[in-house]
Amino acid sequence: MASQGSKRPGFSRRARFGLFAGYVVAITGALVGAGLIIVAIFDPQGFASIRGAVSSATAPVSASGRGAVQSGGRIDDYIANWWNAGRQNAELRAELDIARRQLIEARATDLENRRLRQLVNLIEGESEIIVTARLVNSSLTSARRTATLFAGRNQGVRSGQPVSAADGLVGRIIDSGPSASRVLLLTDRSNIVPVRLTRDGTPAFTTGRGDGQIEVRALEAGRSPFEEGDVLITSGTGGIYPPNVPVAVIVEVFGDSAMATPLANPASLDFAIVQPAYEPVVEEDDAAESDEEAETAAAPGFSEMP
């Protein structure tokens, strides 16, 4: 007896129906195609009407398919634009960072150039300069207010020489090594500077407060010559500091004393100049009179009138 698996397709009713349907569809398609060819040859206008009807029937399906294709294209464009925008934003941020750094460097260079020009003007106005050097640091928190100058004995720097900047007086040298020196700042408590007011020439003196400010006291007790905004300059009295160097501006008055802010801030200074210690010039007339009196007193037979 033959097994079920060995039966031919003809023995299955479903297979026979499918085979018959395939034949019918093929023959129908061939007949329809032949009919369309005959109509296109013998009746072109009728063929055009049939083609228009078919186009109208298939237009919605074509439109839907085209919309889907266009939507897919727009999605691709959106993804590409998003990717390009992210890349462009990263490039723009990098360019902005570079431009910001260049701007900061340009501003720093311009500031240093302005300070150097001011320092050149100061140097040109001075008769003798020992050295121009960079201030490398300053003590802002310690009890002593000092700064380090990148110049020493090898450059002619010695203790007691005044140090100035384009903004004003900085202090004086208290210790010098071969290539570096210590500067005692105006704000140190042990630094005393003779000054005068630019407004009326009133003499005074300053001492450091140790907190970045200086205290100003008048030489004449009993009156207060100070006003807020007064500018102090060195008087040259006592030597060391040359006259007419800007020192500070008064910010607050307390009776016969006042508090002032130095015009030269060591924390923001780049360069400073060192000058020889100032020695007041003795007038020749006074010196000649003193010499004549000494010679007369030493002459033989000199005696005072009774």
C-alpha cells in the first residue's frame, strides 16, 4: 500500500484548485493584455480613456507611496542637519574659546604696553636710573609688607635705594642679593615717608598700617589739613626718596590724621625702577656763609667785641 507522503498533487483537491486558479489568472492576464494591445492599435482614443481611468484609480496609492518616500527623505535630511548642526556648534565653540583666549592675551599685552610706556615716560623724566626690573611677588598676608625685585648687586642695587613705578612710589630696598632684592613697601609699619599735599604743599609723613593702607599725619599738631581726595607726593625731606613722586590719595580723615591708599599697587605691578638714594642739595650761598664764618672764627687774633 502506497504511503500518504508519496501522493501526487493531483490527488489533493486544494492543490488542484490552486493550479486551476493560476491558469485562469494567467490566461485572463494574457487576454487582457492582448485586448489592450488591440485597443491601442485600432482605437487610440479609447486606449487613452482606459489609461486615464487606471491612472485615476491608482493615483491615491501612488500619492501615499510618494508621501512615504518624501517623509523618509525629510527624516534623513533632519538627521543629517542635526548631525551637521552639532558638529558646527562644536567647531564654533572651539573657535569662540580660541577668540576669547586671543582677546584676553591682547588685552594683557595692551595693558603691559601701557604700563611700559608710562614707565618709559617716568624714566625719561628722571636724571639717573640704576635698573629697571620686574617685581616677581609681594607679601600681602604676612606681618611684613615686602616685595621681591628681580635685580640685585650685580645690577647695582643696594640697600636704601628708592623703588618707584609708573603709578607712584613703591618703597625702598632693604636687602639685595646677587640677582634679587627685597623691597620694603609703603604699607609696612616700619616705613616712614616724608610727603606733602599737592593742594597747598602742607608737609606730613606717612607710615604703613600693615593692611594695604597707609596712615598720614601732619607735622603741625592741632589742625587737620587733610581732605578726602588729597594727593600726596614725596617732599624729599631727610633724603632717600626723591621729591615730587606720587605716593597716595587720602580716602578718609580722622581728626589730625588720615588714611590713604597707595597709588602704586605692588600686586598689580609688572616693572619698577630703582634710583640712587636722594641726597638734598645744600645751597651754595648758605654753604659759603658757613665756610666764611668758620674761617673767621679760626683766624688768629680774632676776638669778640666787648
